[in-house]
Amino acid sequence: MTSIFAGKTIAVTLGGTAAERSISLESGENVARVLEQAGAQVLRIDPADSGWFERLGEASFVFNLLHGPGGEDGTVQGVFEMMRLPYSGSGVLGSALTMDKIRTKLLWQGAGLPTPRFVSLSAETDWSAVIADLGTAFVKPALEGSSLGMTKVSDAEGLRMAYQGAVVYGGGVLAEQFIAGAEYTVAILGDRALPSIHIAVPGDFYDFDAKYLSEETRFTCPSGLSPAEEAELAALALGAFRLTGCRVWGRVDLMRDHSGSWQLLEVNTVPGMTSHSLVPMAARAADLSLLEVLTEIFHFSEGRSGEG
């Protein structure tokens, strides 16, 4: 059967200038190779290179694999919108909102969805008061991904130092209450959730090393939940994803506390698509090849027009 990509000129945006550049290059190259095998003419476009904007005009569709600020925060989506160039994934609003962990959590809280309590931090924060309120907490830059700048703290001095380490990434910083329990992630594809993944890490939490470097991190997919638990988790992840204005594809990260309750952590609108990334892993558990995933993303992205 002939692929829908055969004969099309498809741009793949990859690399960029964010801290996740190396992962983006790998994700983009993996997608580009699959598209080429399906008969597409692929333009690999790196915004770190001069002339990248002009090259976009040669394409009929863009698969955006830029991770982090610039590629996942509505910026490049706005470029595509201005060019009237169809592209993969969430629009400007959903991308910008979910890139900001603080605003995402405020929206979830307002809608009554479960997410760990948090405090926005600044240089004037009363560090002791925050620890007294939250106890052990994770300090996170509000506008970064891949757990960059994230630190687990349990005392006032540790909180102050963690803030200083996180604020260099720009944007806000939050301290989120530590939830003891298992970590899960749910990939979203179109109007459904793919099988959930249980993540077991060797250290305290799923940090950058655990995600990309450690050989001890274990991923289980399907995750071993009962059918009823899987359905509950899928419904929560889909609802949280849609509430933020996201669409087409993405990934929702969650914790399950010791009481069995789910807690939403964040949304990734351009998850990793390397050969060992979590969305391809969930797709394989659903008997979907990467080409089939890209085909669905393409179909669900069609018809976008000025959604913002």
C-alpha cells in the first residue's frame, strides 16, 4: 500500500537552541528517516541555522520535533500559523499554556483536577514557611522540560539553593509538594490514550539522567494496571490534555500516591520520538508502528486553520 507521504515535501523541524537540543536532533532524525522510507522528500530544518525560515516555504506540512522553549511554547507554532503552513501537534494557545507548569496547574486546580500543591517562588520567598507548608518538595523551572533544573529539597536552605539553580533557566520557579508513589505517563494520539507506561527509577526521581543516560531506569508497558484502573487513568489524562487546549498528540505525566489516587504533573506537547522514547513505546504496545503514528498525527492535524 502506498503511504500518504509518498511524493510529499515534508519539513521536520529539529535541533533548535533550547537545552534539549540534542534530544530534539535525535527525535527529528528518527522521524525524518521513517518519512523518507515512506516516500517523502524530507527537509531537515534546524532553527539554529541561518535561512531556516525561508526553507519552510518549500514544504506542504511540518512535523515539529523541537523540544522545549521556542519549539514547544507556541513560538514556532505562531510562525507556522502566519505562513498558513499545516503542522503537527497543539496550536499556539495549548503549547504556550502547557509549557508553563504554574499556569497549567492553576487551570487544573480551578477545574478540580488532582495535581500536587505548589508555591510559586521568588527571591523574596520565605523559605522556611514554604517547607513548613509543603514538607519535602520538588523545585522546578516553570518553563523547562526533561526535568532540567529540578531538585528535591526538604529544608529551607536546600530550597533557597534549589531556587537559585532553577531561576537561571528563565521564567518562574515553583516548589511542588513531593508525592511518594509510582510514576506513570500516558501518550495521547488523536482522540484516545495509548497504553500507560510505569516508570521505575534508580534514584529519588525521574531526572534528566534517569530519562536519557541511566541504564537502570525501567519502563513497563502496558503498565500492569487493571482494565478499570487503566480506563480511569486514560480518562484523566485525556481530560487534562483537552482542558489545556492541547490536541493531536502529546504526553501526560502523573504520579500515583500510596492511597491509589492519581496526581497530574505536566503535559508534554512535543514528546521525544527517539527509538527509545516513551510515545513510540506506548505505540508498540498498541500494535502501532512509528509510520502509523505519524500517519495519524498527520490526519488529526489536517484542517487546522487559525486555531491559535
